[in-house]
Amino acid sequence: MLHMYDWNAPATLTYWPGQADLPEKAYATLTDAIREADSSDGRTPWIVTRDGEIVSPREIAALQG
């Protein structure tokens, strides 16, 4: 089940395990972070919202869908 998020709040996109070519990046909005999350090449994106909620790779894919 998808959570209710503040889509206009800042969020941070990171990849796990950490990848030197993809450092953690802050975005002005959760919408921007979702849009930029990339799961190609075996990358595993995770997003942390301003409120500390974690958006999992599965949820990111559903939101991009």
C-alpha cells in the first residue's frame, strides 16, 4: 500500500549499496526525487523524505509506473 506523502517537501535520493558514481542527492521535492530515481544497471534507489519516511525501491517503481 502506498503512503500519503507531501509531494512538495524536500527528499533525498540514495542508492544501496552506495555507489561512488551515484552519490546521495537532495531534491527540492519528493516528485523530483521519484522522477530521477534510476533502477537500471542493478541500481537500487531509496528515498528519504523530509519527515524521515523511507520510500522503498518497490514503492518508487510503483510511483513511477
